[in-house]
Amino acid sequence: MNANPSHGTPVRVRFAPSPTGHLHIGGARTALFNWLFARRLGGAFILRIEDTDLQRSTRASVDAIVDNIRWLGLDWDEGPHLQSDRFPLYARHAERLLKEGKAYASDEKRGSRPAVILRRPEGGIAVDDLVHGRIVFPADAVGDLVLMKSDGTPTYNFACVVDDAEMRITHIIRGDDHLSNTPKQIRLYAALGLPTPLFAHVPLIMGPDGSRLSKRHGATSVGQFREEGILPEALVNFLALLGWSPGDDREIMTIKELVAAFSLDRVNKKSAVFDTRKLEWLNMQYFKRKAPGEVARMAVPYLAAFGVPPGAVQADRMEAAVRLLGERFRTLRDLADKAHYFFTDFPVVDPKAFRRHMHAAGAGGILSEVADRIERLAEFTPDSIEPVIRGIIAARGVKPGEVIQPVRVAVSGRAETPGIFETMSLIGKERVVARLRRAPLLDLPGDGPGAEGGGA
RNA sequence: GGCGCCAUCGUCUAGUCUGGUCUAGGACGCCGGGUUCUCAACCCGGUAACUGGGGUUCAAAUCCCCAUGGCGCUACCA
């Protein structure tokens, strides 16, 4: 049924999003599979924008999608072609089908002209899908098919088939949601007298509740993960593992390794649930493999959301903060949140941490003692700070945490930070002392009873 | 409703095509322990799955049928 491009024929695949919104995670995965397939086989990856729906398509969406595909590192060999530039082509093919009697003009008057409709096929249609195998559709599964709408624009199925044929696409790799379109399209290739490409329908990506991934599941666009500070290589790696696996136990794979290992016959049939936690874990794995200086540079723009404008970030200080934080962050946004207090006069204070450690008996006294003793230090290094704190712990005969935790909260605003001596040292003596002195005076909202609902 | 697709730990998956080597492997998460100034990381240990029922066979996660469930499509949207 399907044309079978011989081994010598160069592979040509395409990604054809419709520019009615952002680049969806499912679309990105489809683009990635197409790209991996093309690169693995030395073929061409073509970008085509399906903007036949003039009402819903926007220029901004085209730009955003293209930008995010580039960000993912998926370079294309041709395009982006816009279907809206190709309307005469579709009209020409429709005209031909009309002349040949394969299509008829609708007698229903809806727009300025009659719609062009393809006559229903005689028998059933079989699809030989590269991931599903042979699928047979009964004859009545395909009815008459509108090709050109009354407004003169082509329908999706028609424009798609004309373009895939014109662009000599050899393999159509797309989501399972297009499976039921396939018999219609095969029917169209036949009517057009054009060779039918091979099809590979990849499983859909679902939300945690098992329904198709959509906005209500939270972040679902590539742009949103980008804004969170997910690395493109981590997202690519993660997406590659959704519906495909290399067949061994490898999970952390570079783009190069993915290209080398990719094949359509290892693509799953079952839809996959998108697990943000595993994506974040993978993201951290990529941070671990990067130089702290590079991570620091990437994180600078994210600091703004925590009150630190890019101009206020000293590069060496940020790099030191990244080294100190180690593996304590999973996204760039997360890193910025955990590093902001190295750059501000005072930290954003977590009320829970404050309540827990600052209200402990003697906390105020401890903080002022630490401030007094530390202020006299000539050198403000981890090695000079530690004996002072240890000395106070010993003199009071308390557990280390009873001193260190109040200090940690006063100095960073939170109950978890890297080692306290290193943290204090990097923040700097002046700011540390000021924070220790101010903390006991703080009166945090949400602190007292009834403060929770007190808006008005 | 009709048509189609799919079905292994909570999640991603290996194993299914080419039945035995699977008392079903790995990873995320979760739980416990170690380390420790907190958290993270790390190390050790643990939890947890072949949807159900019928066949076929000496033997079924693997092959066949039915049921059930989930999802998709059912537009002059894409």
C-alpha cells in the first residue's frame, strides 16, 4: 500500500506545527523524533508551518515556536515554509481533482464559493505503520473529504498531503492523534497520483491523571520549562526517553549518543505520562557535569526575580555561590532562589523556618553573642568563623544545631543552606553581623494567631 | 454512540517480534539506615508490576480469543 522508498533514497522528514500557541511538549517530542531520525540516517529535516487557519495563526506564535526549536538544538535543513504562502498550489491541485471527476463542488452554499470535496473511496484502507504494524480501516471509516473550504483555503488534510508530496517527504513521524487521519490521507495520495510516504505514529504524552497533557497539568510548553531554568539538553534527553529507549540501561545521554542510538523500531506504542520530577532530576545531572562558572553565568538572569538585577551580580561571587550550593538545586530558577541572599543586604525570610528556630529559647541571646564575637574577627573565613561558633556551643553546653540553626535562619532566611561557616564567609562579615542583629527584631506576617486570613 | 489505538512496579521503561536463561532487570519517586551544623549530594538496604478470563503448548509477561479499562479520532480546526 505505502510507497517504500528504496534504501538509496535519502530520508526526508518534517515537523509541521500549527502556529496557534506555544511549542507544546508533545510537539517538541515529535520534532525531536523526526530530527533524530533524520540525523541518524543522514536525511533532511524540514520545518513547515501549518497556518491555513488564518484566524487562529499568529506571527508571534511562529516566532516563538521557531525560537524554541532552535533553543532545543534541533536545526533544520529547509524552511520554515509557510502554508499560507502556498495557497495557489493547493487550489491548483483541487482544480485538477475537480476536472478529473475525483472531487465535486459542494452544492451547499456557505461561503463565497463552493467547497471542493473528495468522493468517498470504494473499499477499506490499510495503513502499514512503522510502530503499530498493519492497521485496517473499514470502508465506511472514510467518507467524503472536504479539500477546499468555501473561503478558498485548504483543509488540514489536503494541504498536509499536497505539501508532504511536493516536499518529497519519505517518512511521516507524528503523534498517535493523527492515526485516524491517515486513511483519509492515503486516499488523497492515491487520488492525486502521488507516492505515499511511510507512516510512524508515536504515542501521545499524558498528564499525571492519564489524560492528554494540557494547560491544566501545569507547565506544558517548552517556553515554560525554559523559563524555569531547565537546560535544553536535559529536556531533549528527557523527551527522547518518553516513548523510546535505547534498549540498554542508559538514561543520561548526549544528543550525539541519542542520534547514534535512535531507531523507529524501538519506539513504544503506549502513551507516556510526563513526570516533571524525573525531568528535574535529569536537569540536576546536567548541572553536575557543567563547570560552575558556566552554571553561574546561565543563572544570572534568573536572579532578577529574587530582587537581584543582573548588574548587581559579581561573576566570581556567583561562581563561588554555585560551588557552595553544589547539588542543592534542580533548575536555574531554583538556584537563583537559593543564591539570592549572597547578593542582597537582607534575605527573603521563610516564616516557617523563622518560627521554628528563632522562637527557640535563648535564640536572641545566641545571635547577639555570635554577632559580637564575629564582628571582632580580622579574617572572615570558614576557618576563622568555625572556632568562634564551636566555642559558643561548647561554652553553653548545647547541641550544635541549637546555635547553628538560629544563625542559619538569621543569616540566610531559611533552614537549609550549604555549610554554615562557608555560607557566612561568602556573604561577608558586614552583612552577616547586620542580619544577626536584625533577625530577633523581625516581626513576620503570618507569625501570630489569626494572621493567616487577615487581608482586609 | 461509531471507528481506531493501547495495556509490565505510583511514574519512565527492559523483556514480547524470534515462548524456556524472568523466583521479571534498570531509573525517578517513596521508605529506612550511614555521613552530618541543616538541607542536598553520595553510599547501603527496602517498597512495588506482567488488567481479568479463557485457550494453544511439556512450558506463556511473551502466541490466539474474549472481557474490562484508558486514550485518540469522529469539523468547510490543525
